[in-house]
Amino acid sequence: MDWQDEGVIIGLKRHGETAMIVEVMTREHGRHMGLVQGGRSRRLQSVLQQGNGVQCLWRARLEDHLGQLQVEVTKARAAMIMAAPVALYGIHLISAHLRLLAERTPHPELYDTLNILLDHLADRDIAPALLVRFELALLSELGFGLDLSCCAATGSTQNLIYVSPKTGRAVSGEAGAAWADRLLALPRFLRPNAVIMDVTDADVSQGFALTGYFLDREIFAQRGPGGRQARDAFLAFLAQTRKDQASSA
């Protein structure tokens, strides 16, 4: 059997003397692995890089086999990623997050979100905010989506500034005033109809605190802390970057 699909390379592992096992996130076939013969050759070194967009051809005798994979670059992002520290930390976090998904299960909407994120991953001004949105989309695909569309108490779409840690639903300032110390902050760029413009470091910190709360409770608490390491490394990088900027100002 065989299939063709578009995808993004998210992982690589040496196999034997010349081959590589390549992990791709595809649009219609989900997260998939395949053996690339000659993958360690000089010709394929620039192709087989995390973050590159590729056209995939996968073949196997049986569906549950590893299969042979052929890839052709459609969007070369590796040079951009390697040149920007935020992108390097980001691609490791993205790959770790995608491994939370079951193999060979399609997530086309998340795949589209992934490509938007990757195209802006080297932009320090918006990449962190896009990563927060990616984490929200990931939570939804894993069955733990947040409802930020209206106030859980009143149904209003105005002045949504909190999220209930119990239900994952938005709460307005008026409805949540009495319980403000128990609620999570809802940053401006995650509110209905918001766009990512002039996002502050405080907004991003609130966003990662929000998604991190639900990732910790619903995902990492069940699967162990290993999946949290790439996220912790990315957040530590952001904190150090802010510290360096403040000291040089």
C-alpha cells in the first residue's frame, strides 16, 4: 500500500550506516514515520531537517509496517530555524508537543496551524504568542479544548479577562470579580476576534501560564513530566532573553 501527502519533518533518527528514520507530521495521515534509504547522504542532508516542509511518498507491504519514505522539499525552513535561537528552542517544543498525539491519526486543522507557526518561528516578536495559540489548538485536538468565546456565567462576549481553572471557560471581569484570585488570566491576544499585534511579554507569560495549567493537569500529570522538558527549556530561554534585554537597556 502507499500514499502521498504534504508534511513537516519533526524528527530524525539514524538507522544503520546510511539510512534515517524520519518522523513527519502530515496533513491527512497525521504523525507518521518512515525509513529513508540513503538519508545520511550529502544529497539529503539539507532535505532532512526539522521544520522543512516536504511532499511525502510512503510505501509499505502492510499498513502497520514502518514503510519506506521518500521526501521532496517544498518549503526549506532549516536555515531560518538554525539562525534564530527562538526558532531552535521552538522547533524542539513543537516536535515534543506533536508527539503527544497518537500516530497515524489526522489532525488537518492543527497541521494548518503548525505551518503558520513555522513560517513565523524566527520572529521573536510574535513566535511566542503563536506558540501559545498552538498549545490551545493542541489541547483541543487532545480532547481538552478551552471555551474562550463567551462568559461561562453570563454568556457575554465583553470584557473577558479570566478563565475558570475548573471548566476551562472564559469569565468576564464583572462575573469573576469576587473570585479573581482563584481564576486564571485571559491575555488580550486570546480573546474573541483578537489579533496578534503589540503583544507584550506580560501577555505571553499569561498565555503560557494558562495553557501550561491545563497541559500539566490533563496531559503531563497522566504521562509523566518527560514531555514538559522542552517546554521548560523554551520558557527558560524566553526568561533569559528578557533579562538580557533589560540589562542592556
